[in-house]
Amino acid sequence: LTVLGIESSCDETAVAVLRSSGEEEAPDILSSVISSQIAIHRQHGGVVPELASRNHSADLPGVIRSACREAGVTPADIDVFGATAGPGLVAALLVGNSTAKALALATGKPFVSVNHLEGHLLSPFVKRPKGPVPHLGMVVSGGHTLFVDVRGVGDYRLLGRSLDDAAGEAFDKVGKMLGLPYPGGPEIDRMAARGNPEAFSFPRALIKEATANVSFSGLKTAVLYKLPKLTESGNPHDLAEQTLCDLCASFQRAVTDVLIRKALYALRLSGHRTLSVSGGVSCNRELRTRLQEICAREGVELILPDFDLTTDNAAMIAYVACLKARRGLFHSLDEDVDPNLKLTEDLNRSKYSTH
Ligand code: ATP
Ligand code: MG
Ligand code: FE
């Protein structure tokens, strides 16, 4: 089964071609091409929706061509076309989604609408034989923080989430406050390595409460209120380099403390002994290292995606399309995109149709 997946929900235009010979073996990623618009949006300090969709439109044909060339296929060799249908920016989603439908229409092949969050959730399993196992999945991305009881492919129960900012969003907003370039996550990760995580004491909301929910808006505000106390101007560019590193390290320690505590809490709720972590924040070195130590100590199996599968990519989208196609679950070409698609919504099987 050869699957072509398209991702265009935010600021990455991505196309991947996967070939799968069955669920016993991991699929071959024949190509996974990503054209990032980060440099464009960086000038504006964040993603500008109108610019994102225009750039997807301009870049997608070339990205499809590169992905096919690298994989050694033409659209006629593809058995299934999959594309992200949400959540994301509506005008950005429409570009990739409509293009995949047009390819499916032209070649007479089936189409699968993919939930971007299911892509992140299952991304740690792309390179593993036998595919997804029942486990607790923590999705920590730019727009979402979810603790999900994964009972099987398409069988998800939400155990916890962020009540306000997502983990990645908190990294990006704090990065902006500290005068770091967009996106803040990788910058903070780098600077934190040279800082003292105990230099500042920042709040860890809900950490002792009996809940798998998290909240990062108080932490973000605490960093904001700290700044004028550290420079007379309140301008982050006037901060000493070491102070900046200490702020990053202390902020990052607070976020990782909360995520780790709640992952273990949700794990207990779910009854699983396997934990996966996905989404851009799963790149974070402190989060990865601490989770590896704690899981080893607690006898919990930890499954982390390779770095190339953490932030937005199309291999995870093609992977979900492949898993659905194997179960005979396809979508009609009338299926719309949904900027607010929930992880558990597209489980409504009546939305799927046979090809
Ligand atoms: P969503 O999937 O929820 O729609 P998104 O697609 O924008 O959001 P991803 O591409 O999964 O999110 O991840 C991007 C986020 O990951 C950004 O917020 C970025 O700052 C964060 N991030 C990337 N690398 C790191 C890192 N090393 N440490 C912390 N955060 C990171
Ligand atoms: Mg992105
Ligand atoms: Fe994402």
C-alpha cells in the first residue's frame, strides 16, 4: 500500500510518501519533504494566517513533486491520498486538503481525511513494527496539551488537557517576552542548558490537585511580572546574558515538572504501563532526559518519536491515512475541513465511507 500524505495546517507545507507491506512491519518512509515558513513568520513574531495559506499555495506543487521524485513514484502509483482536515488555520488546511482530494479525484483513488492531533499522537509509532499499542499518549504541541488514553487506533479517551495555553504556546509566548526569535521553544531549550533552573521560583499550577489537567497562563504571567524587577527598562534586551539563561532554565523546569507529574498521574488513571510523548515540545531535551530517567525508575515503557517526527511533518499524516485505509476507512470528497476538529470527533465512524 503506497500512501501520499499532505500536511498544511499551520506554517509547514509537507508531503510524504509511505509504503507499507502490512502492520507487522514499520512502513518505509520513501520521502518526507517539509518546506517551513518559519523564516517568513519570524519577521511578524508569530504565524500570520493569510501569509501561511498563500505560501502553502505557492509551495505545495513543488513539495509534491520533490516528495514523488525522492520516493521514485508518480501520482499514478499512489493507492491512497491523505491530508490534514483539522485542527488548524482554515485557509491553510484548505490548500493541502483540496489538493489531496484533487489528486484522488484525478487518479480514481480513495481519500482519507486526517486529524492532525491523531497524527501527532501516533507519530511515536511510525518507525516501530506492529504499529500503535494501547498506552497513555501525551501530546505537547504548539496549540495542544493532551493526555489521551489510547485503547486502539481511533479509540481515544481524553483524560486531561490544558485549561488555557498549550505547552508549546507557553514556550513561544515566554520566548517573545524575553526577546527571543519565534518560535521560542527551541531557543529556550538552548539557553536553559546554560542557566540555573532554581534561580527563580515560578508557579506550578494544579500540580498537587487530583486532576490530569494543566494550566500555563499563571506561569507565563509570573515571568512577565518578573522582568521589570530585573531591568529598569523592562526591556528584555537589557537583561544580562546569565539572567536570561536563568529565566529560561527556571521557566523550563516549571513546565517540565508539571508535564511529568501529570503524565504520571494520567498514566495511573489509564492503567497503562506505556507512555508516548509527541508534538513539538517532545523535542525538548530536559523533558526527554527527565522522562527517560523517571520512566526507567518506575518501570514504565517510554516511547519517544524521532526528532524528525516531533514538529509538523507529513509522514505522521500519511501514517494515519495508512492505518485507516488498512481498516477500510475512507472519506467522501465532500468531507469538509474543520479548524476546530477535536481528537475524539472523527471517531464517529458514520463519517467514514467505503471507496
Ligand atoms: P498543533 O499541532 O497543536 O496545531 P503546532 O503544529 O504548531 O501545533 P508542533 O509543530 O507540534 O505544533 O510544535 C511546535 C511547537 O513546539 C512550538 O510551540 C515550538 O516552540 C515547540 N518546540 C519545538 N522545539 C522545542 C523544544 N526544543 N523545546 C520546547 N518546545 C519546542
Ligand atoms: Mg509549525
Ligand atoms: Fe502540529
